[in-house]
Amino acid sequence: MARRVSGRVRRHGARKRRSEKERRRIARALVGTYYEAELAGLVEHVADAIEQYRAGWIDVHEVDEVIHRYKKATRELWKFCFMGGAGAYAETVAATLERLTAEGDRPNWWAAAERQRH
């Protein structure tokens, strides 16, 4: 009988680990999808700046400023998404993204990276 009880506990523990792994897998996928979408949006700022430079509307220094801002924005985005690791942190980030989306208050990485001019 002890084996049977032990077997049940083991099966329950395995089921719990599977559901935890599944939750984390889903969270990692959500965070990864969010990261890629936000990164693509940030790349568009650089592409627009290069287009404007080639058309003669802005100079090379303005493109350089956009690239610096892009780098700062992507660094902050990466820290938000991945700095804490891939396990439980991914679940925390996924929950945060769901809450911010529900509130209509998702981060604007480009605006947050705007350089302060003195």
C-alpha cells in the first residue's frame, strides 16, 4: 500500500511539474513574441532615419542620434523581458504584460529612450 500511495504522490508531483513547465513555456513564448514585435517597431525608427538621410532631409548626425536612441531603447526592452532569467521571471513578465495591456498602458520603449538635452 505504501508503494501505491508513493506512486500517487509521484504521479501528482510529475503532473504538477508538467503544468508548471507548460505555464513557463507559454510565458516564454508570450514574452518572446512581445520582444520581437517591439524590436521590429524600434528597427523601423532606424530604417525611417536612414530613408530620410538618403532623401537629404536629415544629416548623418541626426541618424547617429536615432541609432543611439535605438540602442538605449533595445537595451531597456531586453532588460524588461529577459534580465531576470527564463523561468519564473518569464511568468512575471507575461503577467505584467497582460495587466498593462488590459489597462492600455504598455511601455513605449522609443519614448522612454529619448535623450535628455541639457
